[in-house]
Amino acid sequence: MIFLLFSVAIILMGIYYYKSQRTRIFTEQEKNLSAIATLKINQIEQWRKERLGDAKIIIENEPLIDQINLFFRDKNQSVIKRELEKWMKSVYKYYDCSSVLLVDTSLKVRLSVLPSDTVADDAIHEQLQNVISKNIIIMTDLHRSTSVNYVHLDLIIPLQEPGKEEKKPFGLLILRIDPTKILFPLIQSWPTSSKSSETLLLRREKDSILYLNELRHQKNTALNLRLPLSNKSLLGSIAVAGYEGVYEGVDYRNIPVVGYLKHIPGLQWYMVAKVDKNEIQAPLKNQFYIAVLGIILLILINASVFGFWIWDQRLKMYRLQLQDEIAIHESKDKLIESEELFRRLFENMLNGFAISSLS
């Protein structure tokens, strides 16, 4: 019974060790996911803030605005045109732009880095009109259009003639931002070594989840991959439903994952920083083997200790039995010897004797 109790205690200790290691590993992974997601969101917010800051710097650049205004009034001013083209090419070269356009209030492209660029059939007409009517800077969401079939954002900057009280702009500057230059690499990078970890950027569109960035385990996904909201185990569905924090579910491959979900402030974007559950559980296999091996070794040691104790107890018992048997044999031998002595004395006596009892 004592051996069985000790063995049960050893098994329970092994189970407790395994569960504590599992909790520790999952807690560490959850903290890592939370920290990485927060870092990514801060980086996205900083990236967006820098782009809007660049727009404000352009608005406050009065010599540049004057040159653009003069060019809009007279497109034959070749010197100003060359200066503007030089400036636009430098913006295109040193910033994450795929194109730079100067557009008048009739939405006609007056000058662009790419000659074929146009907004005639673009998907941002509503935003363009808002910028013109409200004189505000707008950064559009990630999109494609008929004329611009690659994924991009448009930073639309109103151009107002310096010194005029009238708030209506005379034209627009459009910076087409290429997310593959800075934004997507920033999202896709992972600070630690991992085989499955990745960051997903998504938004809700009607009854679907639209993945905005290129994914690690599937190609050509930006603004192409859509999954139904009806799949409640999908981490994306949980994210767009408004839940934040660490959740377990499946990813776009329908593989069990653990992810940190967070809405990105100021945007319609949601971030999912996730890692495959199998990768998290991989270190647990070693802990499981350690726990099992430890249990077996401790039970064997326990069995050896109790076996030796039982053997020692039995050996002592056998010794006592042997001593008792020897003592019995010795007493029997002495009795026989005394009887034999008495018989000899009795037979060899010369005189008679009588044995009587006194009452």
C-alpha cells in the first residue's frame, strides 16, 4: 500500500510538472504575440502619421504651391514644368510611392511621373470630391482600380493658393503609395525565429473577410483572398467581430493557431499576429518525454527501495525463524541427553530405591 501510494504521488507530480510547463510555454507565447502585435500596430500608426506629416509639409511649402499654381494657369511654362517633374521624381524615388500626380479640380491629370497614370476611371472619385469640397487631406484604404490594377493607397493633398482666404483648392496632389515597399515588409517581418508565425492584415467587406497583405503560406493574397464571416472558428471572424486579445482558432489554411487580435485605431483594419498551435506544442513533446521518463525512473527507484526493504524484512524474519528452530533442536537434544543420563543412572544403581510422594 505504501509503495502504491508513493507511485501514485510520483505520477501526480509528473502530471503537475507537465501541466505547469504547458501553462508556462503558452503564457510566454501569448505575451510574445501581444508584444509583437502591439509593436506592429505602433509601427503602422507611425508610418501613417509620417505620411500625413509629409502631406502637411507639402501644403505649407508656399514656393512649391506657387509653382504648381503657375503651371496650372499656363502649362507652356517649360522651366516650371521641368522643376516640378524633377521634384515629383525625387518624391517617387525616395518615398514609397508608385506614382505622383498633379490633378486639377476637374480631375484631369496635368502632370504625372508615369505618363499613362490617370484617375478617369479610378475608384477614389468620392474621396477626390471630398478633398476638393472640404479642403482636407485624405489617405484612402488599400484598393485597386481599372486604371491602376495593383494594390495601393492614395494620399490626396489639396493645393490651395497661398494668401487667399478662399478655402477651395485649385488642384490636388496624389501620392500613390506602394505598400510592398515599406508597409507590407513592416507587417510581414517577425522579430524571432519561427516556422509558422505571421501577421495578418484584414478588413470586413459585407459578409466576408478580405485579407489585405501578402501572406507567408499562400501567394497572391493581397485584396484577393476572401473568407466567409460565417466561419466562427476563423481568427479573422473573431477579430472583425470586435474581440481583442489572445484567442485560439483556425487560420486561412484551416490549421489550429493561437493569435493576438487587435483593431488598428483610425483605420478599418484588424491585425492578427498568430502562430501554429503545433509549433507552440513542439517544446511540450520534450517536456512530456522528460515527465514520463522521470515518472518511470522514480517509480523504479521507489520499487527498488521498497523491494530492498521487503527483502531485508523477510531476511530478518527467516533469521529469527532459524534461530527459533535451532533453539528448539538444542532444547530437544538436551532433553534427550538428560533422559539418557537418568536412564543410565537408574539401570546401574546397586541399591534399590523407591519414589514416593509425601501427602
